[in-house]
Amino acid sequence: MTRTRNFVTVLVAAALLAPGLAAAQAAAGAAKIGVVNFARLIQESPQAKTSLKALEDEFSPRQRDLVAKQNELKARQEKLQKDSQVMGAEERRNAEGKFRDDERDLARRANEFQEDFNLRRNEEINKLQRDLLQEVQAFAKSKGFDLIVGEGVLYAGPNVDLTAQILASVEASFKAKGGKP
């Protein structure tokens, strides 16, 4: 329902704005308009690849540690199940209690890892979006565009889709700043 309402709102806004836009274009000459697929720009930019690599480098030691602890806990569980038949009742209770404590500790550490990773990933995405928006604005100004449209485009012909051109500009700027994709 919300998607339909949003679509209708966009159509109504377009219908209301179209005559004004046409009049403005006629008065000022042809406006130079382009479209950018911002999601593709974020996905394919060298900055995104660098950010992803940095996140992997930052979090892979903790992830390896968690996997090792998980494997260790699994081995202990198998040993506990196998040895529980020959253990005394108190020894078995103590071993099971220690196992549950270690299992809870591992779950807590895994949750902390996921929260830390999500927080850092969101920080990197926000920074990337800001940087790419500045790149798009600089591109638009340097090429004399009057309007660059991103989200909410239902169709853009290849003659107005600037994504590939802006991606090339972003890559050149990234390399000029010493970055390596």
C-alpha cells in the first residue's frame, strides 16, 4: 500500500511540476539533465572496494578468534557427551555448567562482534555516500549540468544516464589521490 501511495505521489508531483519545468526550459533554453544510479556508483567505486578491504582487515582477527572458540566449544560438547556416561553426577553438573557459561560467553562475544561490525560498516557507508555525492556534484558542475537526478527514477535513457561517466571520474579522482582500488 505504501509503495503504491509513494508511486502515486511521485506521479502527481511529476504532473504538477512538468508544466513548470517545461516553461522554465523554454525560458532558459534547454536544461542539461542527467541521471545517476547511485547504488551502482556506491557498489562499483574504488572507494567502496577500499572500504570493504579495510573492514575485512579490521574485523577478520576477531572473526577468526570467534570461529576458533566456536570449534573448541563444539569439540568440548562432543567430549562431554561421550564422557558423561563415566562421570559422576556432580562432575557432570560442573562440566555442563562450565560449558553453558562458555556457550553464553561466546554468544555474547559474537553479538558484540556483529554490533561493532555493523556500526563500523554504517560509518564507512555514510562516509562513502558523502564522498561520492561530492564527486557527483563536482562532475555536474564541471560538465555544466543543471540537474542530476538519482533516487526515484523510473526510467532513464542511455543518453542521460551518467553513471558510467561519473564512475570513471570517481576512479580517476581516487587514483589521483593515491588510492588503489
